[in-house]
Amino acid sequence: MTASTADQALARQPDGLWEATFTQAEASVCLRTNSKAAFTHATGTLYAYEQTGPSFARWQVDLVVDGGPAYEEVEGFTDAPMVEIGPRLMAAVLTQPCGRAFWVEALHTLIVTDIQQATITVRCATESAALHWAARLSRQAITAQLLENGAVYAHTAAFSLGGRGVVIGGHRGRGKTTTLLASLHRLGADYVTNDRLLLRAEAEGGLAGYVWPARLRAGIGTLTALPHLAGLVPEAQRAVPAEQRWSSRPKVPIEPWDFARLLSGDGQVLGSVRPAMLLFPRLDPDRTSVSVEPVAGAEARDELLHTRLFMTDPGRGPSSHINHWLWPTPDAAITDGNLGRVVDALAELPCYRIHADADPAALAEAVGRLIGAGTEVRG
């Protein structure tokens, strides 16, 4: 978002509310709130969306901090069924004529959806609750619209170099983040995402990847292997022995407003990408060399389908990130059809499996050779 757009988006409206419209492809949502803190956090977190001041949006989120509803306003939820809406967070849910209502007791928040009016009304007791909801609900509104229009989740990292989008696929611990950060720093690539894309097969051919905006989480092994990021390792984890860093938990969060620290040269932060190559990293800190092997289209297709674009880990099950509690996801047959089209398009791209050690320079050099001869690798 440019400085002028940011100024426009962050302007307080005459009615005393903070308001911005977020847009991604054909999806849009307007956030209106009386909490400046929640608004600022949302506009910073949702970096991948185009952000403007008040304008037409397909959905609207009205979020207010007003002490939350009184007891008599939520006593009807006493015997309501409970649904999981996040890690260790439950909500009681009631079906209403035009939508559903959710009572989240832990955050003393009432959320009401109206499908006909395309609104989400949120009443919070505290500023901290508003900070929790503002970005999450706006993002879920955008994501739901993209899913309805043919997109599917992919558990991937991605960057772009010279206009060529590189999708880095794999389950947790395979080296997606290390490959991404090494490419950003050593090749001067543009940052797209560290964890999740919404991929869609386009009618005119090819693929479009839309970012599901979120913070980046990196292990201390990755951060210490990149000297310019070693300072991000928390003090308490700096004493971890080198041989234990790659398996050490927890990961270190890096917020979107700090992503500039990850870039080099003319690198930028992008909100979408056109995939042109697929990488499957297999990083092993005990290795002493880098090797690259091409992956046949049929093999890539089988792995992508079997893992549902790595959103299902055979050892851990489906990702919790597909829990759309405000809206149901499209029917399974529709989702499977969209998944098949995306996988078919991905399988047509050049695909490589990279076996590498913990040396980011050697890893980036191998990636640079795959993308195009002559790519400059920075020291």
C-alpha cells in the first residue's frame, strides 16, 4: 500500500468510526470500527489486500467496543451447540432467519452474520478482543468469496523473481521458510507468502495465487543461518546449541510491517503471484551439499492430490486453517473439482526437488540456476 493510500485508509470518518475497504481480485470487505488500535492492526496485518477508504464492498464488518452484550442478550445461548472457531477457542452458535449468531464467552464477544444484508456485526467488551477479531473476520470474508469463485487452499511459501512466480510446497519442517528467506536475501526476490496461498485456475489459462495474509514464523535454525536475521532470535533462545536449533520450538513470529527486513536489493512485498515453477525442498542440516532432481508431472500431480496441496499431512491430518466457521466452504464435489483443475495446472509447470543443507548461499544459488542462468547471488 502506498503512503497516500495508507493516509486515505487511516483517515477517521465524520461519524467517528475508522473505515477501510479491503479488496483482493473480485472479493471485497469494508471494515468499520470505533477502535483505532484494532483498525491499525488490521490494516497492517492484511498487507496483501488493496486498501482504500470508504467504497463499495461485497461484505461489511461492523466492529464496536462497547463493553459487550448484557447477560440477558446472550442467555439464549446457554443450551446452544458449541463449535471450535480457533485453537482453544469455542463459540456457542444459534441459527437465525438471515444468518447465524455466535457467542464467544472467552472474549465476551457477540458476532452476528446476516447473509441477505452481507454484514457481520461484532460487539466486543474490550480493545484486546477487538484486536483479535478485526483482521481475522475481514480476512475470512475475503477468503470465503475467493473459495466461492474457484480458489483452493495451498500450504505453500512463494516468491517472485523477474516476474516468475516460484511456489515452494511441502509439509511442516521440509524447508519452505529457509528456501524462501534465502531466495529473498541472496537473489533479491519479491516476498509473496510464507505459509498459504489461495490458488485458482484461470479461465484464460494458467494459475493465479492470492496471498492469505499473516505473520511469518521462522525457526531459530533458519534465522541464525541468515546473519542479517539472527538478531530476531529471542534472547532466551540464543543459547540453544547449534545442533538443536533446527528442531527448537517455538518459532519466531515476524509481523507484516517488519517484512522489509527480509528483503534485499529492489525486493518488494506482493499480494499475488503467477506461478511459473514448483519446488519441493528437502532440507537436512546434516547434509554437506546441494542436489537438484526434476520431478515428473505425473509424480508431482500425485503428491499434490494426495496431500490436497499439502493442506493434509498424512501424519497429522487436515490443517486447522480450513475451519471456516462464519461460512461453510463450498460442497465437497465443487472443491474437489477446483482442486483438480489447480493440480493439473501446477503439474504442467517445471518442478524440482531440492536436497540441501543449512547453507542459505548454496541453496539460493541452486534456486537461482533453476530460475534462470545468470541470476546474481548476493553475498
